[in-house]
Amino acid sequence: MKIVLFCEQKYAINILQPLEVEANKEGGHSVIWYVQPKNIPDFPLKDEVKWTNSIQEIYDFSPDVLFVPCNIVPYYLPGVKIQIFHGYAAEKKDHWVIRRYFDTYFTQGPFFTEGFKALAKKYKDFEVVETGWPRQDWIYENLHTFDAEKNALLRKHRKSKLALYAPTFSPSLTSLPFIKEGLEKLAREKDVLLILKFHPLTRSEWMEAYRQLAEKHENMLWVEDHNITKYQIMADVMISDTSSTVYEFLLLDKPVITYKTIAKDIYWLDIQHPEDLPDAFDLVLQDAALASKRKWIIDNYDPYLDGKVCHRMLDAARDYISRHGVPKKRKLNLWRKYTSIKKFGKVKRR
């Protein structure tokens, strides 16, 4: 198959990369990345993969399939347009918005499959296949890759636990303006090294404030690596707010603390006061009820930590093409067409 990995935001790199690995492992595929130049001016994989920031080049490539973690893909591109999602944040309304750009949705687990199959019955112009989330394949391969690095960090800082603070970037949902003193108290009072890892879309002034905070505290570490999953694997506990990274961490069967999450169903410990963070840290490490809630998330959100997600995705794409052929474009209303053209521009059509 001719495959496009459609990378509009920097966070999508780690979601799409396992598909490149699996396609190369299978052989017989031609793979190209589309990298949005405005959002990703410096593509970290530029010397490792075939890529372009030209939509015209993608159109001329005439793909059979496009894998898309973000919300929009140009309707005029040929190929099966597949939504593979950028996380698990079911409480965010836009997770369930059907924008009509996609031929099929590859869902992460039973909870999402049920919801999108109900939407498929309503809209009648897309399919739903449960495959798991591609980032899980990378996690499966790297569950113990960073053990030595973690142990070295803990020895260096003379700590026994590693906590990851990974807030959302959304100004209306983030804990960043409120939780700083709680984080300082945690780092000061508990036997823990605190890693600060922020979303690339976080406001620059918040980034700088916390970078300076980490420089002042020997028990805090600021990291700018685009690969948050590495630090999720390394960490013993995660601190966040309303972010899909919460679910990614729970799927590793590890405890989470959030500050004033808007989630309706909470499968972790949520606190209302930043000063409660040190006590919350002690509690989540030993609470059996929270461990049971994590098991529910694993079973329903994404039970596919088996290293075979991307294989299922490629199989499902082949199956779609065998039944429907390769679509020349996606039929949309004028507003959706306008939105697509405004974002990605036009192409010279054959």
C-alpha cells in the first residue's frame, strides 16, 4: 500500500511512528510523512524517514491510505482517511465530534468502539474498527528500555520514587497557574524526584516560569524531549489535570493524581487543594480501590498492550480497500470543504 502518515502536530509523531515501523517490517509498502510546517518547523525524524511538508506532493503521491491522529485531513486527497486519535480523553466534547473527514475510525478499546459505532449508525458514512492505539506498540517494545536511566536519576538525586508532572496546555483546564506551591511542597517533603514535562502548545510564559522553578530545586528536573511516553514508562506516579495523558498512564497500571479535573468519571485521585499533594502522593501508592479502578480503564479503554496494534491497523486498512476500493476524495458539505482548504490550501488536480 501507499501510506501517508499525516502529522499535523508535534505530539502526533510518537503516535504515527509505530505504523512506520510495522509497515517497514511487513515490507511492500511505500510510506511518506506529511509534516505541517507551521506547527512542526523542525521535524525530529527528518533524517530517518521519507517526508514532505507539501500537500501537493501528498496529492501527487496518490496514497491508498492516510493515518490521521488529528481532527482534519484535506478532503481532496485520495486514499482511505483513517482517524486513529491523539489520546483517550473521552470527557472532552471534541473527542466525539464527527467532522465527516474520515472513512473509518480505528478505536482504542470497547468503550470508544461502542460510542463511535452508535455515531456510525447516525451518520451512515463511516465505519468503525477496534484495533487499539498505535502508541501502545512502542510502549510494549520499550517497557524496560529506560530502567537503567531511571535508576541512574534516582541514585544521582538520592530518591526512591519518580513523579511526572504533565499538565494539559488548555488555558481553561490546566493546573499550571495554581499548583506550583503544591509541587514545591511535594519535592521538599517526599522521597521523590519530580520531572516536569509540558505539552508543546503550552503558553511560553508558563513554560519559562516552570523551567526557572526546576533550576532552583534540586529535586525537580525540566525536560523538553518530545517523547512524553518515555517519562510515563519511567515514572511511578503522574500528576496532571484534565489531559488524555492521564489515561495513557493509567493504562500502564500506575497511579495518577489530578488537580480539579473536569472528568465526570474519575478513576484516580483528584485533589482540590495544591497543598494536599504530598499526602495524595502517599495515598495513591498503596490504595487498593484505586488499583481496581485502573483495571477497569485497562479493560475498557485499551486492553491491547500486545505489540500488534499497528498490524491490526494495516490489516483493517487492506480490508476496507478490498471491500470499497480506494476513495478518490471525501464527499463533504461546503463548510467542511472551506475549512479544509483554509487550513491546508489547494492543490493542482489531475
